[in-house]
Amino acid sequence: VEFHDFNGREYYVEIRSHEPYKPLEVDRYRVFSSVVGGRTFLNCQQRGFDAKSDARFFLAVYEFKDKDTLDMSLVSDAAMKSAPEFKTSKALRRFVEAHMKDKDFFEPGFVLKRP
């Protein structure tokens, strides 16, 4: 995973797979951070070189447990599928604020540790 900070709220992120005997796969994202309800969320929008390709996006919440440990959880697919189409970032924010305390809003989290 490689992060590039544009302005402290917008990032360029590349995620590269390194599976043996498979071609290198690279996913590119434009990522925005926002604080909603006291928690920091990432709005990750997939980017590709083909304008006709289907762009995906996902939301995650994160917290640094210490300088080398990142705790992250994704907003569940079920929560996003139940949501209306978001025409504005304010509509997305309102949805997150209304549902972030719902039991199944987040997927089980994972931890990334710096070696």
C-alpha cells in the first residue's frame, strides 16, 4: 500500500498485489478523509485509466492505536446497498451520521502494523 498526501484531506493511494505466479495488479484510489460523529472516515474512490470502466467506492473508518498500528473497519456492503444513491457529499454524510451506530454498519475490523 502506498499513500501520497495532496493536502491533508485528499490522498492518492495505490494497492498492489504481489501474489506469486500472477501478474501484478494495481488498484488506484482517490481518497478523502472526513470526521463524522467524532470518527475519521475515508471515502475511497477507485480510479482507472479506462473512463468506461466501472468505478467502485468504499467507506472505511480508521484510528491510529500508536505510531505503528492502524485499526481499520470498512462500512459493510449490506449497509451501502440499503442506502439511496448519494447525489452529494452532504447526503452521504447524513447517511453515515444516521447509521454509524447501527450494529451491522461496519464489517469486522483489521489491523495493519508497520514492520
